[in-house]
Amino acid sequence: MGFRIRSARQADRAAVEALSRAALPEATAALDFAAEFAHDDAILLVAAAAPGGAASGHALGRRVASEFEVHGIAAAADRRRAG
């Protein structure tokens, strides 16, 4: 099954947070998801099986100068190692 990458929406926030906490709870304990979604330089992407579908994975970060600083990345357990 393929995935589509799209920009995250505010409606994805709960799913993104749940994915992060399930994948790496110790790494995401201090991550403020509300702040990540609100930050002007944030780049928030989700992977979904269908356009507009529920997030199966995500990448969160910020643009810093000409680089991308990763703040979090996770995939649902049943979607890992799928290519």
C-alpha cells in the first residue's frame, strides 16, 4: 500500500502526538505539539494511505537558515518497514 505525503493540518495534531508517544515516548515527552503546530517556521508533514486520510506517520521540524532541523519523526507500528 502506498502513502501520500501532505502538509499536516491542525486536525492531525492528536494523531501526530499519539504516533510520537507510541513510537518514542521518552523522546517526545518534552515536545510541545501545540507550539510545533503554531510556529511560523514549522514544517509538519504526515504520511497517509489516502488523500486527506488519517496520519500513519509524520515528520516535524523547523526551517533554520537553509537547513531543516528535525524535531520528531514517527510511524505507526503496523506501517513500519513497509518501504
